[in-house]
Amino acid sequence: MQRQSQLLPQHLVRGISPTRSCFSLLVSLITLALATSVADATPPRAPDQEVACEMLVAGGGLAGAASAYESLLAGRTVCITDITDWIGGQISSQGTSALDERPTQRQQLLYPRGYLEFRESIQRKYGRLNPGQCWVSESCFMPYDGHKLLFEQLERAAKRGKGTLKWYPNTVIKELDISPGTEGGEQIQSAIAIQIKPAPGQPPVNAEPLSQILEDAYRYENSARFNKNIVRFVPMTRDRNSRNGNNVAQPAQWYVIDATETGELIGLADVPYRLGVDPRSPLEPSASSAEGNPYCTQGFTYTFAMQATKEPQQHVKPAFYDRYAPYYSYELERLANFNLVYTYRRIWSEKYQKTLPSNPREYPINPGDISMQNWTWGNDYRPGTAQDNLIYTRQQLESTGQLEPGGWMGGLRTETLQAGEEHATGFFYWLVQGTTDSQLGDGVKQPNPNHRYLSGLDSPMGTANGLSKYPYMREGRRIIGRPGWGHPEGFMVWEIDISRADYSNEFYRTNLLPEDYRRLWESLSGLGTLEAIGQRPNLEGRPSRSRSTIFPDSVGIAHYAIDFHPCMTLSPPEAPGNTELEGERRGAGTAYPFQIPLRALIPQRIDNLLIAGKSIATSHIAAAAYRVHSFEWSSGVAAGKTANFSLEKGILPYQLVDNLPQREPQLEELQTRLVDSGNPVAFPNTSIFNNTWEDWK
């Protein structure tokens, strides 16, 4: 491994102003120290075991679970890794066990078959779909049940499809062996993973918060805390398709699916991707920055559970509370009500009532009720600068040695993780004892002491500290798809592909260059032809798009608002008087029902890698809608089905779309299989001739 220079890198020295030199120098020294520690990590030791599979799914969230579900039903051998010991991500290890769904799609139950099966399992488990009687969703439930129910669903899928499930909890991918493939591109030939287990006499993994174990989890050597199981994942050598008499040549022996929460394999493999705010353009006209901002991703949240009690509880003020107290707020006057906030994501209702008041402010809270907290000006942690961003940019990965062989450490800033953990713990104290409100002023917040914080390994979150095992991530690295028809710089789903925004607003005329403003309206009006450009018609007088873009390679659907939890302007996020980055909410608003194009799942360069979940090729603004529960499942279905189809047909995924806009018969066959198996790829009446999507709320 190449050692880092002991001199302060020039790119860290440049740009230090006299007024900020001390702070910047401190940040630089911390960065250099991290780089040195990574470079000095123990060299790899021989793997303890070698495991063969046809699908390696990195990340056991909803997208990863969906990929595994479809692959198991197809009889495949599937290996799944996750940094936690729970399957399900949002519904379990991240604690956001309140299904985000839009009314119209929910009323018609236009979801993939596996997602519907999971919803039905909640109904069976509790006798009702919404055991918490929350008002944010039609279904709020316990996170530990989310894991249990989904894992049982995968086991049933393996039994029905005669597939094999190999589950590797508390496991991270450390290295990828990437070399030339058979069709001119590159392929992942194997992957090295590290699985942590408590050393003799040590407490369970979940006895400590993630920030305290993350770096240890990515080091090969055993530690005082953990013993490490080094696993080498490799493709199965036998042709599983031969059981159907289909002895096709295989350009790829297996597929790797990145379903991690931050696009971890994307960073490790160093394929082209974007992070944070995209530059303002005719395709992303509401962007908060003309140049882009890679440090401003959406806020992340450590969720926790709290239980209502009959008697007031004694609450001890955390030692770090005063640091974070200047941030906490109900945010808006109409939200300044404890009952409203508490029942918003209530995951268990002790006294279930058939009818509730129409106003959530009047929802009763009974002793024994349990609520999960996920609040923007509460436990959201929203860093947005180079000094505190959670997900390292490529430049930061390079400068810290994480792109060197064996240097990968997860690509996250552990100091920011720890701050997020403290921030969330402090929010509970604010809810029960706080009397300040950073946005609404004095006299608004009153104490609510009749509640207790739920912690312990048997608590809803399954951790000693009561926080979710992993933070709820709203945004990670997002691939840039391959160049092709209509996308010469690489495929991407953009803001204007899904948004209902009013682009006649003066902001767009003022902040876009005249030619870019014209291109925006050409795209919205469907007038991007040479004839229209030459005639220079009055585009603003024409009706703009009244539906989302229809993609010929759609392999899934989703619908949600463009919902922002913006980064903060200054570092640290909790600084007194800090504000959200100006313009970040401009792109927020309603969206038309939208599709998941196959091109958004296919990265550049590596032919047997597919992307599922939040890291598909979407822009910063589009990603704010492409991030909720049913979307994650849909994208995972698409990745799993595509990988299965590619193995069966002896074709690489990019070859399914490389001739667009011409007909792609094999793509059409894949789409037919998706639909026939109960996985929709289009909303009803989707057609270029149908512009009546205004009824979709």
C-alpha cells in the first residue's frame, strides 16, 4: 500500500483565509491523521472462507431485500451483506417503520408483489395494518417486527423458488477485484468482506453506537472488541441455467448489486457518480447552486422510540445537550403541538380506537403508546460543508487514502456520525424537558415529562443506546449512467422529468442564461426539434408538460413528493442562528407518478454491477422523490430481475438498452416478465398521448 505524504497536502493548504486559518488548519490536520491511519492499516490476511453465489447483494435494506426476493424466487443462490444485523433498512435498522406512500397509488395498490406481501404480513401480525394509529402513513409498526417479518418473507421465497439464501449480518465490503471482462468492459471478479463478531467476554455488537465501531469494522485485524471473519465472495462456477436445458454462454458469471445506503460500492469501485447539489441547468433549473455543491446532501436521521407513561419521569440532561439545544424546533406554527408530533409516527397504540378526531392535534396519547421520532428540526442532522459532510466526496476519499488498495473505510466521516447520535439523543430531552424553540421563539415549547426513552437490546430499535442501528439516509452517491441516446454525458433522471413546478416563475427567467431558459421550455413543451429551434416560437405560450417523462426502458414505478430535508449553511449544523442553505427547498413540491428506467441502474465501466435504491442515476432534486419505501423495493426488483434475466439469456444489462430509441426485443421481454410476475413498470393509461395526470395527488 502506498503511504501518504507526511506533509500537509497542498490542496488542503490552499484557500485558508486569515479569519478561518486556525479552524481550517485543525480540519486539515484531522483529515491528514485519518489518511495516515488508513494508510497504516494492517495488510489483508488470507480469507477465512470462500463463498460462492450468483448474486452478491451489498446492503440489506428494502432495495437489497427486493433484489434477493426476486432472485430467490428464480432459484438463485443469493449472498446478502449488511453492516447491521437486521434486514429491511428503512423499516427496521433505520427505524423509519412508517411506510411513505402517496394516496392514489396506495388506493390502487400499485406496488410490486413483494412489497404487497410485506404489507399483508403486517396486517396478519398485528391484526391491522396500522398498529400505531400514526397519521403520516397507513402503516406504522415496530422496527424489530419489520426485520422479523421481512426475513421470514425471504426464507419463504427461497423455499418456493428453490433458491439459496446466504445472509451475512454485521458485514462490510472491504475490497473489490475488478478486471477486464469478456465484452470489452470491466467486471467484478470477487469481493472481500469483513464480518465482525464480539470477542470472548465482549458485549453484543449493538451495545455501542455505530460511530464507535465503524472504523474497527473496516480493519482486517482482530481487535479487543471484535473478532473478524474475512469472507471472499466469488461467482458460482457451475451454470445454474443448465437445469432448464439453457446452456447459454455467460459473459458474466454473477452479478453484484450495490443496494447500500450511501452508494458504498460506487465509491469503492470509483465509477462515475455525483454527490450533493447538481449545477443549475435547463434540466435541473431549481438547483440551489449555479456551480453545484457536493457537500450538501439531504440530512440524515438517527431515529429513536419513546413511550408515554402515566406518571412524570425523571430525565437527566445529557452533558452535550447545550451544544445542540439552539437547533431544536417545532419548525412551523401549525406544527407546534406535542400531540401532533408524537402521533405523527406512533408505531404502537396501546388503546386502539376505531375512530379518531379529524385533527391530529386532538389525537389522544395513552400510557403505553410508543412513538418513533423523525423530525426535520429535531433529530435530523444536516451537515453541508467540507468541514462536516458525512459522505466523503471522491477528492476526500482520495486524500484520506480510501481509494488505495485495502484503504477503504466505508467512506463516511465518523465524527459527523457521532454528532448525529448526540443530536438525536438531545432531541428526546428537548421533547420532554425543553422550553426553547429556535424557529418560533419563547413561550411555544412546554415540557412533556410523562414519557420515557426506550433503550436496550430488546427495545424497538434493538440497541443499547436506543438509537436506530444505522441512520436513515435520504441521499447517497448517485451514479452517472452510460452515455447514449439523448444523454451524451451519461444517463440521468432530472428534476424536469418528474416535477409539477411552475417554470413560468420569474426565478427561472432571471437565473438561467437566455439559451438555457429557452432549452428548459423546449424540453417542457416537447419542442426540442431542429424545426422548433430554428423558428424560435413563443414557447412560454404553450402548455408545459402535464405528466412525467415516459421512459421506454421502464422497469418499475414510484410516486412521492419531492421532499427536502436541506443541509445547513454553516458548520456545525447546530450552530446558533444557523439556517438552511438558501434555495435548497426551491425544488421541493409535488411530482407526477414516475418510472424507474433501466439505464438508471447501470453504471459506467463495470458490466456486472447493478445499482438499486437511492444511488441510481437521479439528480439531487429528483432523488428527493426517488427515496421512499416502495420506490426502494421497486428498484431492487428491477435490479434482481435484470440480473436473473441477464444470466438466463447470456447478455449483459447494458446490451438491453444500447440500441434505444430503436426497439429492444429482449428489453421488452424483460418488461413483460416484470409485469406478468406482479411488478408494474407503468401506471395505468401511461402513454405519450395521455396528458391527463392531474388527478394523481
